[in-house]
Amino acid sequence: MDVRLLSFRLLQVYIKVVQLGNISAAARALHLTQPTVSLQLKKLAEVAKEPLLQHSSRAVHGKSLLPTAAGQALYQAACDVLSRFDDLNSELSELNSGRRGSLSIAVVNTAQYLMPRILGPFYRQYPQLEVTLHIGNRAQILSRFEQQQDDIYLFSHPPSGEHVSAIPIVKNPLQLIAPLDHWAAGKQQLSFSQLKHERFLLREPGSATRMMFEAWLSSQGIELSHSMQIESNEAIRLSVAAGLGLSVISGHTLLEGREKLSVLQVDGFPLHSHWYLVRNADKRLSYAAQSLTGFISSHLADCIEPEWLPEPVVLF
């Protein structure tokens, strides 16, 4: 490849096509015409002397194009190059007007209750930094991580692999909850076998909370008799409070809700887990992202109030 024939615009167009998997969608996002984007892709393939994109036999979420092996290598290199020049721009801005920059954070749904507690004091110390926060289910945030769309990610069950850097930052106990008037409310040292015939409200498959609960059930040789899938922590809290069933849910989501709920004292609970700060170990961390990770390391105890590290309790 003759890198002298490359341009920032070519790389920007290519990155957007890979991320969206669709030429038309990329053209709209870049405010270009579809023929212009197609022409840029053709020119880039000629420079690379390798096919960079291939059509998928099955479009998923509107994505009909996937990078080839050569295309994936180019995509990673393009992301690194443009990220480095974004950092340069931030550095030049800081020289003229103080600490400035931007970073993108993606968190799974449950972490939306935790991240604002961190970002509030962070903004007060770094008022010139611009933060974009993306929230989605585990599958959506995993997809963003795989495409390197963000600087930092927050998972309770981080992805695996040599390219993953995951640091535990705060406890995330999973509590077993019931309606306030449930027969087990307030009882001590319950056995889960006393509850296994109850209806359990579960998050969608792939949810970290559900994976941990199902792994625990498997380790105990227990099968649930009745379950119901609900794809929202808020809806689960409301449904449990209304008597629809029991559930296992992050203690952080309980402290944010206003529903009257009972946290059951069941052997083996709470299930112990952590929130993990995750990034791609192969991707250079921007200066803005370094500021946030450094802030979390040195100020976490100050930004998370004691009650946000929940211990087992009986009633809310």
C-alpha cells in the first residue's frame, strides 16, 4: 500500500462505512451522496490493492457490509491514526484555553445508575472536557466495544480476550427481591429451595445479571419452575412490587428506585460481582479518557456515597 495516496477523508469515510455496515447510512451520516461514498471506497481499495469489504449473506441491524481480514486491519489502523490526531487537536486546544477534549463512554443499562455519580464530580474538576454517554443492553455495548467506537466501557461481566483491559472499580451485589407483603419478607436464613417454585422475572438472554444468576442456579443444581422475561430494570422493580414475581437485580438499581420492595435473606445471596472499567488494550487511550480513569482511581470513594456500596439489608 502506498500510504502517500491516503487522505484523512478517505479514512473517515471508510471508518463510518465499517461502523454502519451500509453505504447509504454512511453517506447520510457524513452528509455526502451515496455515489461519492462508493467512489471513495473504490479509490481506497485501489490504494490497498486488496478487497476491503464484503457483502453479508444476512443483514443484521441494517448492516449489509462487513470488513475482510485486510479491511479489519485497515479499520483498526485508521481508528488509531485519527484518534492520535484528535489527541493532537486536543493538546493544541489545551495550550490556548486550558484543559479541553472529549471522550465517549458506553455503559450497560444497569450502570446508568452508577456512572452519573462518577461524572458529576468529574465534571466539576474537568469542566472543559466534553463527555458523551451511550447506554444500551449488553449485546449493544459489546458491539460498540468490538468496533472500538468509544474510549471507555462499563460492564458488570466484561468481555474476554487478550485485547481486553478490565479493572474492577466498585462492588455490584445482586440481591434477591420480593414484594413487601411476600411470605418470605423479613424471614432469616431462607433456603433457595423454598423459593424455586415461585415465578422469577429475568432480564433478556445475554444480560450479565441473568448470566450470573443462571450460573449460580446451575452450580446449585437448581431449575426454576416459572420465569418471565422483562427487558428493563425499572419494569422488573415495578412488576415485583406489584406481586408479579421475584427477581435477582443489582443493588444499585434498587437504591435508585422508589418502589416498596423486600430484599430476601437467602443462603448464597447476595451474589458477589463488580463493575469493571473496560477498554481495548490495543487502542491508545486518549488524554481525556486518561483523565477520567485517573480520576476514578483516586476519587472513587468520594464520588460513590457509602450507601452506593450496598450490603445485604432486609427492607427498602
